[in-house]
Amino acid sequence: MKKVLALVLALVMVVPTTATAMGSGDKYSDAQTGLTYTVYKPSNTLGLKASKFSLLPCQPGQEEWIYVKYGGTARYLEIMETMAKVKCSDPGISKYLRVAKINGITAKVYVYCDPAKAESFAKCGVNDIARVGGYLIFTTKAAKGLKGTEIQVQGIGGITYSQLLAVAKSFKTVTASGNLLSPVTAPESTESTPVTG
């Protein structure tokens, strides 16, 4: 019995140390450790919990990009972050609507309306984002020894234009944790298509 108790106590002492060494617990901060562009984390995710966080390969010679999904399969937010002026994913066919201001930065607003349906495509507007999905895309300036970042905030399944704005306005920079986050070696399936060339 004493040997079993000693073994259990030894495991209890070792397990927390091992878990701490594997990462900080904040994947955004871990990602910032290995990247030279500024990583941003939303403080408002509309109550949706993170269901996926990936550091994905980009084009050859470019840094990895961040893909985060909040929510499930029917209603969700997606956050994509890349180094400014580097394309790592393609949001797909969409209609440009307007510009919006995100904390003083100009963002472009898009909606996923079907261009094959000319009449409805022509009428498609910001209110349709909740129905068919849409996204904001903007580029931040370089800060504190880090390069600028292109951020895409995408909503599907009833997320409105005003909710996308609220999420985008909630982004804050993170501090590097010192723990490297390992990139995914094979591209994962995301709603956005990785650029291959």
C-alpha cells in the first residue's frame, strides 16, 4: 500500500510539471513565440468556444498562418491571421460590399452571395451576411519589432455584420509565451482554401 501511495504521489508531482512544459495554455501566445508578425486574439467570440486552433503551412518561404474556429458546424466564427501582404488562404467567391473602420483601420466587407444568381447577387447586402455568411478583412500596422498582420474574421450560420464588427474590434495583441507551437505538417481542411502556388 505504501508503494502504491508513493507512486501516486510521485505521479501527482510530475504531471503538472510535464503539462506546463508542453505549452503556456494560450495557443495565441505560443504561436506568437515562433512568428515575426503580430498575433491578435479576440476578447469577444460571441460566446462561442474555440473548437480548433491550427498553425498551418503557407507558401514556400513564408511563415505559417493561424486558423482558429469558434463554434460548431452550423454557427461559427473563423479567424485567419497571416503576415501582411502574404496570401496563405483564399476565402472563396464573395461579393465586396463596402469598407468599415476597425479601431481606426480600414477593413473590407464581403458577403458569400452566389454570383450565378445575378438578380439576387445584385441585391445582396450586409443584412445577407447572417443568412449566407461573410467576412471582414483588414491589415494591421507593424508594431514593437513585429511585422503587420492580415486578419480575416468570418461568420457563418446566423452571425450578423454587426457581430463580425464587434469581434474584429475586440482584437488585442498577445505576448509571446516562450513556448513554440508546432505547425500542422499536412494542410487541414478548413472552410478557406489554402493557397498552393
